[in-house]
Amino acid sequence: MADLIDLALTLNRQPVRLRARSDLRLLDLLRDELRLTGAKEGCGKGECGACTVIVDGHAADSCLMMAFQVDGAVVETIEGLAGAGLHPLQDAFIETGGVQCGICIPGMVMAGKALLDRQPQADLDSIRAGLAGNLCRCTGYTKIFAAVARAAGQPAPHPPAVASTPPAAPGYYRPRSLEEALEILTQRGGEARPVAGGTDVLVKAKDGQQSRASLFDLTAVAELRGIEERDGHLWIGAGATHTEMIDSPLVARVIPSLPQACAVIGGPQIRNRGTLGGNLANASPAADTVPPLYAADAVVELVSVSSRRDMPVAQFFTGPRQSVLAPDELILGVRVPIRAGVRGCFLRLGQRQAQAISKVSVAVGMTFRDGRPEWVRVALGAVAPTVVRAPETEKALLEGGYEALRRAREAVKAEVVPIDDLRSSRAYRREMAAVLLERAVRRVAEA
Ligand SMILES: Cc1cc2nc3c(=O)[nH]c(=O)nc-3n(C[C@H](O)[C@H](O)[C@H](O)COP(=O)(O)OP(=O)(O)OC[C@H]3O[C@@H](n4cnc5c(N)ncnc54)[C@H](O)[C@@H]3O)c2cc1C
Ligand code: FES
Ligand code: FES
């Protein structure tokens, strides 16, 4: 049974306070409680972008956020765009014929606005990437991209809104510290389930596999946030989003394959909200941040009210969708040893470039001395019940040279145990593991 909770936010530059059911998604709050019906429900699973709004300056799918997650936040919807006249983006969509159907276009405009707010002079490639989380079923992309390109560089009608409304939601739903979050997990036993970006758990809720009434938010827990150097290691908080990892020069230096992996996850809305902790806890063999972590000897830090333990990432996963994470534990973060001169590469094969789950993925980490490989790590995703390391392949690659690469290609085919499923056949996955490995090693060697 859902509770009623108080929420306070800055919505379209106005402070708003209201009482709402604790199990509402942001999309329900906007459409049903506040009668802001510009954001649409297309898929309800983060795949179409029709529900896109801007939260604290980032495009987000409002179907994958709980309403209590915007307590204290700045939210912009399509209704807030126009001032005295239309917003330059709205004008541009009309002028170029980009306005096609009422379902997708509000989300496209909001994704375009989020992009141009950060990158006012975005070029066509950036516009394509910025709108990769938004589907148009009538395939009118050319005019949509042209509309955003036309609006690029035009002055925005309003200064960016800043948070002016202190949060109101009770700590029970939105704990502000790790201690509070762990206390909730302990007190509510197996009942309570944390939500971070919501990009996995709210898809499960949509499919009826998870109750939204049992969720509580982790995004305000300061101890889970941050990316920093600690005691000779890189530390990435479980709450770090894919976008934050892509933008971090420290992550790029210490574990170069990780931002490459984050960059191909979902579309911008998914990367802006989805977190490292959520990707790990979900324990999918196709989770894209995991092969880079295997290929960097990462350690997962787990914490509960009464204990704290470290787990090498390969021991964290016990099977498909299974891990050692106990019901009263949270993932605090991930620690990666810093290796001088490390190079890395992540490559994956999916059905298409954006919003696709990996059929095969490969992460390679290497260091070199006098031009020869000195340290090699190879990890593969979606080709076994968990992500796997490939020790024989690593051994072959340590030899260096073309012959070693040929042997590594053969070794990797023997080290993976892919399955036949909807997305791909076993034989194809095995062959592609070798192809991706060779490409990744060549890129690392040429870097
Ligand atoms: C359209 C779409 C495309 C996607 N594409 C990809 C892709 O290309 N590659 C990929 O790997 N994934 C993809 N995903 C899956 C998802 O975005 C990622 O797994 C993401 O990193 C999950 O993080 P989250 O914060 O959103 O997790 P949430 O949904 O918030 O949580 C997921 C699980 O983790 C638990 N959890 C979250 N944080 C913690 C913590 N600190 N401690 C303990 N438990 C925690 C939650 O209780 C829940 O069980 C996609 C999802 C969608 C909807
Ligand atoms: S409704 Fe499709 S992404 Fe939200
Ligand atoms: S704009 Fe909606 S289907 Fe193309």
C-alpha cells in the first residue's frame, strides 16, 4: 500500500509543493497530478524518449523515475519552454517541418533543449547522438535533426533555473546519508528495495516483476557519489552515472575501456540516470560496465549496518542475475588499482548502435614495456553465465606480435561458452568474440 508523501521541487521555474502517492513515477506525477500532459507514455520502459523531461539540467525519461526522486530538484517540461513567444527550438521544429506527431515531438524538443543548453553550437553528429534516446516511428529524423541544428547557437529565452525549493520528502523515501539508507534496508528487511537511476528496476516494475511501493531512493546519499583518487586507487561511487564516468578524465586515464563502455549504454537519458551500482547489482552477463572492471582488477566495496567487505569483481557475480550482494547490503563503490601507462579498449556488438543490449562484448587492458606487452587482461560479456576473464587468451597475447594475436583469437573461442538465444546464435557469438578481440588488441597496440 502506497503512502502519501510531501514533495517540493522547482518546476518550470516555479516552486511547487504537493502531496502525492509514494508509488507514482515522475511521468504519473506530471500527467495525472499536475496536468502537464506534454510528456507522453510511449513504451514506459526507457526505449522511446516520448516522456523526456529535463531534471537538474540533464535529459531524463520520466517513465523511469520515481516522483520522490525529484524532491528538491529542478524539473523542466515542454510546458515551461515558451515564454512571451515560442522557444527557438519550437520555432525551428515548425519552420523545418520537424513537427510530425504529438507523441514523440515533445520528447524530441526536450532532448534537443538539454543538448543545446550544454552544447549551444552542437554539430549534426552531436545532435544525432543527443537524440539517440528518442524514437520516431515515422522515420522523419532528417527534419527533426535539421530543426535542432537550426536552433543551435540561438540565444535561450530564459536563464537556467536553479533549485530554490528545499526538499520535503521524508528520509524514509529519500535518505540523505549512507547510515539512513542502510537503516532502511535493515529495518524493512527484504521488503525495501533501493532505486538509483531506475533504468533497470522501473522497467521490471512496468513488467510487473517489482512493486514500486517498496522502493526508496539512493541518489541523495552523498557517500555513494563521486569519482576520485584514494590511496593509490581510483574510487568510483556506486551512484556515479554513466555520463559522469564518460566525462571523468581520471576514469579515462586509469581504466580507459570504462568510459568507452558507458558511452554505448542506452541513449543519453539512460546514461544520465543509470549508475555503476545499478549495473553491477543487476548482474546481467551483458552489463557493459562489467568487462572493463574485470579487465582492471577492480574490487567491489559492499557495506551493511554491521559490516563492510571487499570483493574482487569476478567473485561478486555468481550466475546470471545473481551476485553475493546480501539483502541488507549496498554497493558502496568500486576500487581500481592505478597502473602507469595502462591502455584499454571496449568493443561490443549489438542489434543496433543505440539502445541495444550487447550480444558479445570485449574489454582489453594492457601495459607495455619496450614495445612488448607486459600486463594483459581480457574480459568478455554476454558469452557465458557471467562476464568472464580469458586467461589463456591473455597468456597468448603476452607473447606479442602477429602470431600471438592469431593464437589469442583461437584461445578466446575456446574460453567462451555462449548460448543460443533470441539475440544471436552460439556459433556467431563465438566467432564475433574473436573478431572483437583482434580489433580491440589492435586499437590498444596502436593507441
Ligand atoms: C533502454 C535501455 C537501454 C539500456 N542499455 C543498456 C546497455 O546498453 N548496457 C547495459 O549494460 N545496460 C543497459 N541498460 C540497463 C541499465 O540502464 C543499466 O544496468 C544501469 O546501469 C542500471 O543502473 P540504475 O542506477 O538505473 O539501476 P536501478 O534500476 O536504479 O537499480 C537496478 C538494481 O540495482 C540495485 N541497486 C542500485 N544501486 C545499488 C547500490 N548502490 N547497492 C545495491 N543495490 C543497488 C537496485 O535495487 C536494483 O535491484 C539499459 C536500460 C534501458 C531501459
Ligand atoms: S515512455 Fe518511452 S522512454 Fe518513457
Ligand atoms: S514524430 Fe512521432 S512517429 Fe515520427
